[in-house]
Amino acid sequence: MFKKCFILAVTLVVALLSFSMAADCIHADKPHYTISTDATYPPFDFQDKNNDYIGIDQDILKEIAKRENFTYTLKPMSFTSAAQLVANGQADGIIAGMAITDERKEVYDNSTPYYKTGVAWIVKKGSEIKSLKDLKGKTVALKTGTAASEYGKSLQRKYGFNIKYFNDTDTMYNDVVVGNSAATFEDMPVIQYAIKNGVKLKVMNANNPGNAGSYGFFVKKGANKELLASFNRGFASIKKDGTYDKIIKKYLGATQSTFTGSKKNNNSVLGILKANDGAFLKGLWLTIELTVLAIILASIWGVILGVMGVSQNSAVRGLSTTLIYIFRGLPLMVLAFFIYIGLPGVIGTKIPAFTAGLITLILNEGAYTGAFVRGGFEAVDKGQMEAARSLGFTYNRSMRKVIMPQGLKIMVPSFINQFIITLKDTSILSAIGILELTQIGTLIVSRNSQGFRVWAIVAVIYLVVITLLTWLSNWVEKRTRA
């Protein structure tokens, strides 16, 4: 039975991988690329009120793709993860307000610069900070992996401030707004757009930006030369006929309501919920889908590990203990990054985000399940096994007919807890760009800067679903004990 369960679990995972890889053949008539981007970087990359990805970068890319006759799949996620996807070959290129630097030229090939920028240093409105010297002994917030963060870090020793890092722009801004950090560093056009759209921050060097540089489109060094050439040709074309200038003006001259929705919708919980109900439902559905698949497959895998853990064969027991130790010991986010970003560089095959996330949950949650399954079997009185063996049962038959039925009843509360933990753990997978409920919340906040209201909505949705799941689990527990 367990051999069949194991084969079923492996078959389902392989099917998911095969299906997603087959999707790469859909656009066989023209070049098709995977392009990563920062999901929360307005006005260059963000979601509008219709939950479509827009921005200066996205409009430039869309126009170039049309003129150069190629298609692409967009992979929005945190900036650092988006860059790593390209460096490891998971994505063909990245456009994410990414500054051209000497360090990046060691890893990537870059396009013709498409936007000149500079770094601003920023404090909250009403702050007593007047100069960089006033930051001595205080904390400065930086966004991981950006040129602005590198510039800020380069000033740390001179001005004596402390640093803490964030993975997304909005959280970094809010940390300064609420006073947890005294200042931050950000690209000038990005912070100017944010302030124009309601973020309560103040630029201190508007007339003298630091570390002036340019944004570029990047591919892995030595790879995707045709894509890079297409981008350069397309950019020259939109620059020549004025399309580029229209794109810049479209975003830098826009009012808040153009892309983020009306002030009325953004300033109330009901308004945000009404304006983004489709996005919340989409994120909730993907969260439930991930949870259900992970619960089923992780339970199968966990039971297999648990049975291996009470095997008569010491090598099998040792293998079970090792697998449980490894996958229970690894932080879920580290495991997700390893499978999604690190592993493809070794096996030479791209792993879709959903598949990587599902495998992550199966391995991690299955390890925890395996531990309590093994414990449940061991909790059954040893006399039960002795009695079964005295009746002539083999060890395997004794396990199937006597020990397992009793042990599974003992484990029911643990299974219930693991189901709830699995649901909550799906939120961590937002780090690899899966558009589950938490990632949807991040995208909405980056657009409307209403962190408290949006996260309150997300929290309530999670609580409702967890409550329903708990009721269902308790009902199942009562039925099994009846």
C-alpha cells in the first residue's frame, strides 16, 4: 500500500513539472522568453487598480516585444529573487528599474541605458533630521540588492548610522513613516512618485541626487544575446518615434486615481475590498489550491516516512530519520529558494513557481508529518505487536492490521494542527512570486500605500478560512473516534 502511495505522490509531482514545462511550447511560432521583474516598484513596475502589471518598464517591454515580434511570460517577485532568477538561468531577462553598475556587469550583460536616475535620501514629514550628520547612531532602512541600498551602505561609516534591510519598497517606506527607521535611500523617480501618491515622506536632496546612474535591461552574462539585441533595437525604435517620451510622461505626470483608484476606495476597508475583490478571491483560491494539494501529498509522504521510521531494517529507519531531520530543520523560505532558484542551475531544468512551492510544502510539511506519524505508531502499546505476532501475523501484517489503525487515531489532532500550519505556511511562498493571498496583499499595498487596511483584510480572510478548516477537522476527528 505504501509503495503505491509513494508512486502516486512522485507521479503527481512529475506530472506538475511536465505540464508546466509543456507550457513553454505554446508560443513555438515566435521567440518566447521568461522575463522577471520587481512586483512592487512604482512607477516602473506595479499593479494597477485592475490588477494588471503596468509601469514604465512594463510599457517599454510590451512595446519592444510587439515591434521585435517576440512574446514573454512575466515573473513578478521581490527584486533580489527576480535578479537571481536571471543569474541562475530560470529567467531569460530582467527589467526592474535595475541600475547598471560595474558589479552587475560581472554577472549580467546589459542593454542600452533606458532611464537616467539618481539616489535620494528621505525622512518622514516633520522629522528633526536635517542633514546626513544627524543620522549618527540612528537606523536607516534599505531595500535589499538595489543600487540605492549600495549607495546608502557606502555612507554608513562616514555618518555612523545603523542599517536594516527590507525586501519590498512599501514596507521600507512605512518603517520610516512610523519612526522605526530615521531615513531611507531610494531612486529619485520612485520616491517622487510615491510621495505624489500619498506616502508621507520628504526628499532631502531633490536638487542634488547622489550616485547618478542609469537603468538597463539585463540578461545572464554570455546568454540570450538575441533577446538583448531585440531589446536594443526596439528601444532605439521607440526612442526615435517619441513612444518612449509618451510612456515616461504617462506615468510621471499621472494622478493617483489614474492607476491606484479613487481616494474614496483607498481610504476605507470596504472600498479597498470592493475595488480588489477579484484579486483577493484569486489569491485566496491559489492559497486553498496549494494547501489542499500540499496536505494530500505531504500526508502521503509523511506516512511513508513514519512507516519507514518504525521499520525493522535499521538502514530504512536511518534514512527516515535523516530525511525528517533535513527537511524539518531547513527554514521553509530557504528550502523554497533552493528549489526554485538554486536547483534549476544544477539540473538544467526550469521549475515553475507553483511547482517549486508545492514541492517545498510537501518536503517540509511531510517531514513534520513523518515525525508525529512515527511517534503515533510508537505510542501504541508494545503488547499489541506482541499479541499480533503470537497469533502468527508477520511484522508487516501486524503493522497494517493492528498498530496502524490504533496509531492513526492517536495522530488525528496532530494532523489537524499540521493542516492549519500548512495553510499559514503558504504565505511564505510569496517570496518566490506565487500570487497567493499574502503576495496579493503586498501588490495592493504597493499600489495604494494602505498597509493597515489591506493587511487587516488579509488577516481576516486567513482567520475565516482557518476557522472553517478547524471546524471541518474537528468534525472529522469526531467521526474517526465514533
